[in-house]
Amino acid sequence: MIDPSADRAVFRQLADLLRNQIESGSLGPGEPLPSELRLAQEYGISRTTVRQAIGQLRTEGLVTVDRPRGTFVRVPEPIELIALARGERASARMPTDAERRKYRLGEGVPVLVVTATDGTETVHPADRVQLTRP
């Protein structure tokens, strides 16, 4: 339920509702979200507010927007295990535009940078790798 008089912005309330549906599995990977018009009518809010909520979920990497088809729950990428060798360090940062294109990263998805003991760095999409120790 959306409460316009609540302290929390209406678009955030809608994003919370949709996020809960995604996390609970009510909306599964690859499934479309209801249209902007349908969400606006169902919750009695403006399409601008719906777009803000979808933008929030997109930034979080939960949905993808495929114009003109619609908005879909993001299908997770397969996870690759990367073992950090002794002395290697890992850090996270937001990708450059070139890295975003190279790895086809959605908005809000960081990269992990692994720095070897000799100073060389390798970059990995954070939504597709899991760092481990050997």
C-alpha cells in the first residue's frame, strides 16, 4: 500500500513494493513489470512517479528497461569464482564508461579491481564474480 502522507517519498514506496515482489520471487528473472500506465492507475500516482521508482530499481541493478518493449526483472549473470592469491588486494569502484560498455554493466553495478603483488590490476564486473581465498 502506498501512503502519500507518509514521510517516505511515494516513488520510494513503489520501488519498495516492486523490490519486495522481485526478492520474493513474485516477479521472476526475465518477467515484465506492469506497464507504467498500469502501475500509475493501480496505485493512483503519476507516471512520473512510476518512472522515478523504476529508475531507482534500475540503478540498483534489479531491472532492465528495453524500450519500447518495457521493463523486465534482470536475469542474473552466471557467477565466476576468482581466488585471490596471497598478497593480492581487492577493491570496488564504479566503472568507467568504457568498462560499462565492455562488460555490458547496468547502472549502479560496480567493478572489482584485483591488484596483484606486482601492482598489475584486473577488473571484474561485481555482479558476475565472487572472490575467494585458495
